[in-house]
Amino acid sequence: MSFFQGVGHVKKVRVVIENHSTESLVFGGEWFSAAGWAEPGRGKELARRERHSLRFESSGWLTSCGGYIQYTTTDGSGTLLFAFCNSVYGGDTFSARMGSVVSTSEFWD
């Protein structure tokens, strides 16, 4: 689940993750387009069977808040990938996939 909001002209995104896997998830990478972490949490392990809230915000006025975050299971058998964009112009988008391999074409379709 994700929540998009704009306060003034700074765009913000909150992503809530409920880890229902049997493994903890460890941070695997990130890429942002004019955005970043809004609070400490980068690289944080997401323990199994817990709920986590991740917050992001744009890096300036009148810029979008978008990017992707990747986590992997501690045993390396699974990948969680999610992407988001809270656009200044146009609609907001969010997509998430979990699997042993997350293909780019599946992710963006």
C-alpha cells in the first residue's frame, strides 16, 4: 500500500510494507529521481512478520518524488522490488513485485 501527498510543493511518498515471507528482508539497492529518504531507515532490515513504514520526499520545490527500492531475503531466494512516482505533472504511480527473479518487463507492465 502506498500513500501520496504533497505539502506545499514538496512531494512526499509513504510506503507501508507488511513482510509476510518466512525470511527477513535486507536492503539491496535504491535509485531516486530528485528524491530521497525522508527519515532514517535506509538499509534497515525488514524483519519477518512485521509492518514497516518507509518515507520519501522530493529534494526540492516543484520536483517529483520517484524512484525504486530493492530488498532481498536473507537466504537470497527472493527479491522485493517497488517503484513509485508522485509526479508534479500527471498521475501518481506505484508498482511492487516479489519473487525469485523480478523481470523488468513484468515489473513495468
